[in-house]
Amino acid sequence: MPKLPVASAALLLVLVAGTAPVMAQGAAKDDPPMEEKAVAAEAPQGDEAEKVSESELLADYLHYIFIEQIPLATSMGQALVDRNVNPAAFVKLVDSSSGYARFTTANTRALRHKTLEPVAAQLAALYEAGKRATVRSPAAVTENIKLLTGNQQARSLGADRLQAAREYAMPQLLAALMQHQDTRLRAEVRQVMVEMGRNAVMPLCAALPQLDPSSQQSVADILGDIGYKSALPYLYQLRAAATVPGVKQASEEAIQRISQTVNESVPVAHRFVDLAEQYYRENPSLTIFEGESHQLLWSYDPGAGLILTAIETPVYHEAMAMRLSETALREDAGTARAVPLWLASNFRREIQSPKDEGFVNPVYGKDRRDAMYYAVAAGAGPTQQVLGRGIDGNDTPLVRKALSALDQTAGGTTLWTGTGDRKPLLEALRYPSRRVQYEAALALGGAGPRQAFDGSDQVVRILGSAIRDASAKYAVVVTSDAERNASISDVLRNQGYSVLPPARSLADAQQGISEAPGIDLIVSQLPSAQTAELIEQAHTTVKLKATPILALVSTQGYAEQAARYIRDPRVRMLREGAAGAEVGEASKQLVEQATGGAITMEEAEGYKERSLSVLRDLAVSGNTVLNVADAGGPLVTALSEAKDQNKVRISEVLAHVNSRIAQQAVTDAALAAKGEEMVVLLQSAAGSAKRFGNMLEARHITAIKEVATTGAPAEATAAAALMGSLNLPNAEIVPLILGAAGGAEAERALR
């Protein structure tokens, strides 16, 4: 999932959502009137600053906000952030000194100031993290469960705090539910779980299969009362495996309360795959801790009880999709959708894993094989389904992973016949990413098809374009502000983009978009509603639907649009007015996230070399389905720009193209070269002449004769061989023969 930039709207949501924190201790102090304008003292520096306590820094930070001394407030706030105060300790600091109300009021005022906002956001986040840590600690949960059997006030306080702890309270709540000594506590715990709703569902479902029959009935009954559909696969699984009549009845009754009927026509395995799909799509209803860095995975051990595992949010949904797919396969190893979904989820896990060297996935350690291993082992069928999934979701990184796997395993007709009604690899030839097009064309070209298929005429053309301009990248800047357009365009040009002419809308840029081989980035700065329209229009345009969009918007526009695109890796919001460096860095991060980054020069060389290799094999084999002549134009252009070995390899391909332009281009390149390179290029020209006859002009013949007459031995021999391949009349050959006896005699003979 993409990280949100610091923004006023995000901070405002943090500050105003909910009521005062649970267990807050300090009362709010009266705010100083805005008219108060105290003369601010200089902020402490160096060793003096180190001696200032956190409480003093906090007091000064709030004070300077209220008297509008923003530089000093920023300095005090940053100093407090730099102390790396423990979140729980920071909550105590705020609640015991300034008070929650005063702290949040000050931070809300900090929203007005661009320089102060990042510091205020960090402090607000620190407070929220501390509040969560306090209420979620095992000790706090234990104490709050005890309150459930107290008086009404204690029971209400305990229940509210357990609700605030959410999933973190479930291990001890389940243990309390399963004990038999205190029936009142069991009843209270049951009620708390039902009131917790979705926060209780996945922990209970994880435990359900391994509980004793009595506890299974209790948990099934609770899940039925909660009424959350994600529990259905587990309830159907329990029903199918039940050997105790009461357990089967309890599961059926719970299913009926959730979905009104027991439907036996859908296999249990399919239900788990359906739920896995919801996790793969990151259904918001399945994300318990929205906006937090970690989620919880659940398992159950009869001896230890519920066990929680914290996992980074970017890889949580993939972990759940993989786990549920595995459950489906245990239910029925022949479940067709489970393997492709597991493969796709594993690729996505790899793609979305944090790039920190120290990152370790708690459920997919570094000792496990990489995702590609399983994809190539699964074969072409499941991997083509992964490719289709990536294309449907405009998920460029996933598409590229699937193509890489197919390139290693698929061959023959499986590449272009596809699976079922779909032909994903052929669809990839039209995917709006040149990287994907290149890789699809390489896979198809490498297979050397002997029968035409839909899109076969595109393969060679795409390979030809990869040879000429794989590293080129194009951007569109859309804004009504000409000065802003120019400054953003300059930033993008410095990053190597060719920027299309200024445009006020996508419609204005349509001609340039249609002429460019592909659009790698769109940057817009428009009002909120127009920004949404631009994104929608791009996402419904075939050529732009996978293109990353960096949208610069106002604070209000961010509040209106950010949540809408938070799960779309193709879109990033940035506050308008951002400096050029910030726009440049945001665009780099966006392109990296959405497509794997711009094609580097090294990658471009790789595409060029691989494409040349495939085209040469096609040319030598005389493939009539993938005709190398379709790449003649780009190859001729590339030949004039190529150097060293690439020039030789391009000439080898052009020597198999039945074209006057191709033969002349190879000959021109040969005549402009020297030494060994000239010899090899002359040999390519000779090969063209032997296949297709003489298509050279008089100037070429004159120059070839010159090399044959005056060149070094190897060059002269190669030029003579070319003359022989051209089947020239005797009049052209005689000077060579007589020239060996003497230049004067040869001259007279020609006269």
C-alpha cells in the first residue's frame, strides 16, 4: 500500500476523530487568548537544549503556537520529536501536563502553517500510538476484563476500554469465555465480543477448528450474533467436519443468522477462495487497523490459546490470501482458482515488502524460496491466470512477474492459445506499458511460432522499437497555470522525460499522447473536481489506464480525494505549491511503486540485446509468421546510431530483410567502418545480396571497388566477396584483375 504524504486533512482527521482518550488524566487548561503576544525568548541551543525536559519542551511548543511564534514552536516541537519519547510515556506527559484538549487545540492551529505542520503531525501520531499502546497492553486488558464483573459503571468502563483495544484484547477474552468457574464473567465477555463486531471475527475463526465441542458451540453462536460474512467459510468448514450433533446445529444456526439459509451447493474450498479474493483485493472491511503500520495474523494452540502475530500492513492482505488459499487446497487439492491466487498473492507479497534490509516477514522468512520458484514450478496454465489477473487490475509489477515466469516455462502454442477463453500473453502486447509489451513480445518471439495468431503482426514491430528507443520516456503535464506547467516540465526533463506540449486537460494533450509510443507519467495541478475527472478519464483510456498520475491538489482537494485513491498504486496526491525537488522525488517514488520504475539505460541495453537475439533467430530460421521485415524501419534507424557489437548484430538481422533500404543501410554502415567491423559488415551485405540480389546504387559499387582495390587484405577480400555476391558485369571486375598486373595497363584496358 502506498504511504500517504503529510497533509492537513490527514492530521485533522487524527485530531478530531473520536473523543478524549481512554484513561486520560489531566484536565484541559484554558487556552490563552489569541491577542496575547508575548515577546518570545531565543530557543535554547546546544548543551542548553539537552538539559530542557520533555515537559518543558511540550509546554513551550504549545505556548509558542498560541502566541503565533511559529519558528520557535517548530524548533520546540522538532526538539521534542528528536527525543524519541516512548509513545505511552508521551501520552502520560500530555495528559498530566498540558491536557488532551489543549494539546489537540494547539495542533489544530498548527495546520495553518506549512513549516509547522509536519512536526504537529508527528506529535499527533505519537500521541495516538501511545494511546493505542496503553489500552492494548496485556496488563491493561487483564484489568479491564476484571472490571466486567464489577458494578454498572465499572462494567461500562471495562467494556469501553476493551472495545478500544480491539483485536488485541481477544486472547484474554477468549480465555475468559472458555473458563467455567465464573458464569457471570463468561456472559459479560460474550456480550463484549458481540459488541466488538468484526474485531472479534478473525481471532474466533482462527480458534474455531481446534476448540473443544462446547467452546465450538459458544464461538459459533457468537459469530452468528455478530453476523459478519467473513465467518461463513469457517462455519461451513465446522459444519462439514462436526461429529457432535450440537456443534453441527450451532454452526447451521449461525450460518442462517448471517445469510438466512444454509447453501450446500458451494464447496467449502470455494468459500475460502472467495474470502481469499476479498483479502487480495484489500477489501476495506477486512482491514482492522486502517492507517496503522501493522495488522494482526491469528493462530490457535490448544495449550497456549490464541496467538497473535503482528505483520506489516503492506503485506498483511497477501499473507491472508495465501493462508486462505492454502486452507482451500487442504479442503480440496483440485480447487482450480486456489493455486493462481496463491501465486499472485506471493508475487504481490514480494512486490509490496518494505525495502528495508532488516525487514523480515514473520510468516514468510528469508529461508523460504522466492515467489518465482513456485510460479515456474506451477507451469504455464496457472501463471497465465496470474498474468490475466495483473492485466485486469492494471497491476504492472505483477504483470511483469508473470511474464518473467512464462518466459522461463511456456513454449509452443500454450503461449498464444492461452487458457479457456482468455489469451493473456496476447493481451499483454497491447498493455499500456512499453516494458510489458517488450517482455511479452520477447516471450512470443523466442517461442518461434509457425502459425499466425491474433497479434502476431505486432511482435516484430515491438521488438524493433525496443532496439531503437527502449529508454525513452514520455510525460504529460496538465494545468491551467502556464508558469507552473513550465516549472514542473523542467523538473521532469531533468529526470530524462520528453514532456508533451502544455495542456489544460487530457483532451488538449490527446494528439501528443496518440503520437507517443507510450505515456510513462502524468502530472496534474487542477481543482479537486477536475483532478477526479482527469484520473477517471485516464483510467478509462486504453493507452493511459496503467499510467502513474501525480496529482498536485489543495489542502481541501487532498481531503476530498485522498481517501478515494489510497489503495490505487497508480495515483499519488501531493500538496500544490510543493517545491520542484519534492515533485521530482514524489514522481520517482510513484513510478517505482506503480510500474517498477522508469526503464534505465542498463535495462534498455538489455531489451535491445534480447530483442536483437530474438530477431536474429527469427531471421535465420526464415520464420514467416514473425517476419523480421516488419522491424526494418526501426532497425535501419538503429543501425545508424548503434556502436560496436550492436551495429554488427543489427546488420545480421537486416541482411535477412528483403528491402532495398535495408541492403543499402548495411552497405553504408560497412563502408563507414574500419578494420574487423568493416569486414563483418561487408559479409552481412554480401549475405543480403546473395539472398535478394543487387539492390545497391552506383555510389555503393564505386566505394566497394575502392575498398577492394586499395583496402587492407581482409577488408579488400571482404569487399571483393561482396562484389561477387552482387553478380556485377565483367566490366566491373576487370579492373581488379588487371590492377594486380599494373595500374596503367588496367587503366588502358578500361578505355
